[in-house]
Amino acid sequence: MDHVTWFITSKCNLSCEYCFTAFESKFPREDSNLETGKAIVDFLLMNSAVQNVGLSFFGGEPLLKFDLLQQVVEYAQQRGKLARKRFNFSITTNGTLIDEEKIDWFKQKGITPLLSMDGLPHEGNKRIFHDGKPSAGLALEKALMLLDAGMQPTIRWSLHPDGLDNLYSDTKELIRLGFNVLAVDPVYEAEWTDADKKKYEDELSKVAKLYLQTLRQGRNIVFKPIDDATRLFAVDEKQKSRCGTATGGIGVDMAGRIYPCHRFVTRMGPVLGDVFSGWNEAALQQAQCWDVAKVHPEKGSCRDCPINLRCPGGGCICVNLDVCGDVYTSPNLYCELQLINQRVTNDIAFILHGEKNAIFEQKLKRPDMPS
């Protein structure tokens, strides 16, 4: 194990209807505490055999617990030094609570911010405060503050079908503003019509041309659907674990209970133990036996799929569980959008490869590096 994602709080100052933390009504809205944070740090250090370990702060909105976050980072750095390990810290935030003090602290401690923005301010952006007011304008303002301070935040974009009309225009503007990493991921739990899928391909094709132009200009950008599809050109074999679930990383809830990843925290199971008393070995072994090679689509078969050999393995197993009720059954939507991603990426990948584009060639040399 080398990474823990901690729900430092499950409370949030926003009320976004498609947030996966809201799908389970029984999931408690509460804060964690310093005792749990320290136990997580010690647990990670004791259960890792690598020099560099990661602690990600999640929620809810982690910046609601900024004082606690600071205390745990200080403790982790002290304990890491004694253990001769280096901590890498990241935070997933909606950005609205960022200010100059927090930015200075991010830079001082080397905190990597991931901003959940879902595009620019417009009607299709569904990120709202509890009173219904939009948050996108404020989030963009704070994201630009990070850029001005010399930081390069990852823009986390949950793509809802209602926001498809703005996919290309928002991407173009964000790149113009100076953002280099756009982690766009569809909301598979939403209803997508055939028209939505057609719109997605049209918009993604325009993004791909922008991606091509940008790499030709010598600027390295990441647009997750394209980079993930590109990465699969160079893998030697299909992966058995999509993201290190219950192996490389775990999720920990507010009380210190351990889950296969942060998405399973909000499902409140399966519990693999807790950071105070250790692992539930039977539950851990069961989770580690999940094999994405066993994932199959809701309808049809992987056997005749034209991108079978380059499929990243059926997507997120927790999304499979949420949408289809089974970790090994992948939503049809996932398969359909993967086909689109591969078609669109093919159109520019062979051009960039033929031109021996230095940035693209470097991406191919590191197929093990996810976007």
C-alpha cells in the first residue's frame, strides 16, 4: 500500500445533485478528528514498503476542516521523517473556500490541489450552494488565483449530459487561461440519450483537434478521455486492477474505517478493518481478488468489441456496483463512450505519431502513468 484517501469531513458547502457522496441517504454527515488523522498516518507508514507515500484529503469539502488538515500534515511530515519516508499530499476541493492564506500553505507544504469545477460558469454547470446559487464563477476565480501563484491545479470535471454543449468551448477557454490538466470523466449514473452520445462525440472531436494543435505548438496538456485512450496504445497486456483498489490504495472514512477506495466509503461497505485495530484479513483478501478482466458489459460481449484489446478493463468497479448492482457488470454507457474515445483518439494519435511529436512520443513511453 502506498496511498490513503481520507474523508476528513463528509460535510460540504455545496449541494450538487449528481455528487456520488449523496447517493446513499444513510451516509452520515460528520467531521473526522485529529486522533483519526494521526492513526491514518501511522497506519500508512506501517503498511507501506515504498519510500514515497500519499495522503489525499477528500470529502465533503476538506477546506471546511482546514485547521485539522494543517495539524495532520504537520504530524505526517514529522512521522515521515522518522520513518525515512516522504509524504505527497493532495486535496480534492470545490475551490470556493480557497484564499491567499491557504494558497501560501499549499505551496509551503507541497499540497497538490484538484479542483472539482465541471467547466466554466453557465446554465449547464450544476454545481450550486445549498441556497441554489451557482458556485462556478467563484470556483473559477479561486482557480485563477492558484495559477497566478504559480500552481497548476488539476481541473476535475464530472461531465453531466446537461453540460455537453459547453465541453469544447469550456475546454478551449480553460486551456487559453493556462490550465494544463483537465480530468474529464462522464457521470455514468446520469441518463444519457442517443442524442447526448452523438453530442459527446461531436464535442470530443473538436477537443481532439485543439489537443492536436496544442501539442504541435509544444505545450503538453492532458485531457483525460484522450490521454487515457492514448495510453492504451502502448500497454503490453490488459490490466488486472484499474486503479489499485484495495491494493495500492484505500479509502478511510471519518471514523477511521477502511474501504477498498474512497468511492466505497459512501456506500459504507465493504469494511476492510480500521486504522486503530488493523485489517479484517478475510474482507481484505476478498476485495483484492476483484479482477477487472472478469468485467462484462450489460449487453453483448467483449469478444466482438473492436477495442477489446485496448479497453481499460470495464471502468470503475464501484460505478459498476452503483449502476448495475454488480462489480463485474459494466454499464452499456461506459462501453459506448469508450468506443467514442478510441475512435476520436485514433484520428489524432496516428497523426502525432507520424509527425514524431516529442510530447506524444513521451506519453507513449510512459503507458503506466494514468492521467
